[in-house]
Amino acid sequence: MKLKFGSTEENVVTREEFPLEKAREVLKDEVIAVLGYGVQGPGQALNLKDNGFNVIVGQRKGSKTWDKAVADGWVPGETLFELEEACEKGTILQFLLSDAGQIALWPTVKKHLTPGKALYFSHGFGVTYKEKTGIIPPADVDVILVAPKGSGTSLRRMFVEGRGLNSSYAIYQDGTGKAKDRVVALGIGVGSGYLFETDFYREVTSDLTGERGTLMGAIQGIFAAQYEVLRANGHTPSEAFNETVEELTQSLMPLVAENGMDWMYANCSTTAQRGALDWWKPFRDATKPVFEELYNSVKTGQEAQKSIDSNSKEDYRVKLEAELKELRDSEMWQAGAVVRQLRPENN
């Protein structure tokens, strides 16, 4: 159906117009091979299985993620296979490895992309930056995308709770004439609530900007700045954390999610409202040049190249862990660990 977002009309697929029963019918003869069991793989694979689809998992034997797949109920030799065997068996290959992992495995995947199969992504990176990744699918397969608007953990958690996580969907190549039905059926199958139409380029540029911006990079930067100012002015670690992070995540963001920013403002004190209305534009004006610089770095491919270069190195996991440890060991997040333990539901 078409829905208006402000003055702009967009295509949206709902579960009412494309119910789960229809999705099962579309994919009744398919073998869905989920390649990779890291970030998105577990949630999507388990949701598909629980929704009644024929799913297998491909993962490197002996890896931690292989063991995780076994612990989640996937059976070696029956529903869990080495990556190449899964590629051979699957008619839909859900390419859910990391971007660097996709580059490394692409020659194997391409070899098994026989006519009529579908290549599925949850991120437009590999195909959009094909000059850098080398991922150029053959012309006689479908190339499709379903990108849940959240982590695989959230996708699974909301599915188990009987809810859905909205997703974007896109068709890069319709090699069989069935790409639209296939991608929508898969979107419903993995547990999407609504499916918003996009394309691979818009998905990857918005995604890379969002991850580096408000979703992850900017929010950590803003948290750190406010926490450090409060600490420098004599506030305790618990007070600085509570006023910077805890109140935002536990009280205010749920209100925003429920009915929007204006509704959250309306449910705060008049003093808080006045301060927020006075200060949101200065924060916008201060950060907008950073977002413009960020978007340009994404648009020109610089962010993609940085990711490929850093994540393709053999020691990237060691360096990543060191950087994450720096965050984990900072006073702000050490304070956060204690505050979370003291939440009423944990006592």
C-alpha cells in the first residue's frame, strides 16, 4: 500500500496484505541457507525456522559461532553445514557474514549461484561498492535485500515477544521474475512488522550514516561530553551517569518510541520543556556540519574503504576488542554497570 510520510508518499508492505500464510506458500519449495551466524544470522534463521520455513545454516566448523548454532538447536549434517555445502544446498542464499567476510567468501558463493537462485543481503554494502568488494552477481539470479531496523538480537527478542521489527526491502536484480514475492515473503518470514521500500544505494548510505551518527557514534560522543562536564563540575559518577544515560534510555526514549518527541516533551516538567525547546536548535546547528562531513564521507566511498581496509586485517578482532575495552573500562560505563545492577527489576 502507499502511505504518506508528511507530504511524501512511499510504498509499504504490511502483514495484513502479505500474511505469513502467503509467505509460506511463496517459499514452500525453497531451501533458505543462512550464511553466517554472527550479528543478524541467529535472529533471522531462528525466526524463519519458527515461522515454518525450510532453513539451514552455513558456518565455519570449529568456530565459536558454529558452537552457538549447535546450542541454538541447529543439527550438524541436518540443518547445520560448512559454508560451501550450505551454498550448494540453498536455493536462497542469505549472505549475512560481515562485509569483510562477504568479500572473502564471495568466490565460493558465486560458484554456487546457479540460475534461478536468489542472493539475499541485509545490507547494501557488498553490491553498492562492488568496485571495492568484487561482489558482482550473475545476471540470472535474484539479488534482494531485507534490512531489519535493529540488531539481530532485537529482531529475535521482539519476535519471541510476539511483536515485529520494521525492515527495509529492496530489489537490485530480478533475474527470475519472482524477486518481489521472494523478498517480501522473506521479510515477513524473518519477523518484520512493516516493510519499507528502498534500494541498495539508499539503504547502505543511510545505514552507514546512522551507525556512525545518532545510532552509535554520535550518541556515545554526546554521552561522553555531558558526563565529562558534569564530573568536572563536581557531580558524582552515579549522578552524572543517571542524568546522562539512565534517564534517557529508561524513561524518555520509551516515551519517544511510543508517541514521538513532542509527546515526550509534554510528559516532562515545564522547566524541562523550556530548556529542551531553547537548546535543541543550538545542538542541531553545532552538529549538522559534522553530519554533513560524515554523509559526504559515506557518499564518496571513504567510509566503505576504511571498513574494508581495517576489517580485512588478520588482527582486526584483537584491535576491535582493545577499542571496545577502552569504552567498557571508562568510568562512565563502569558507573553504568553498577547503576544497571541497581534497577528495581534486578533486585
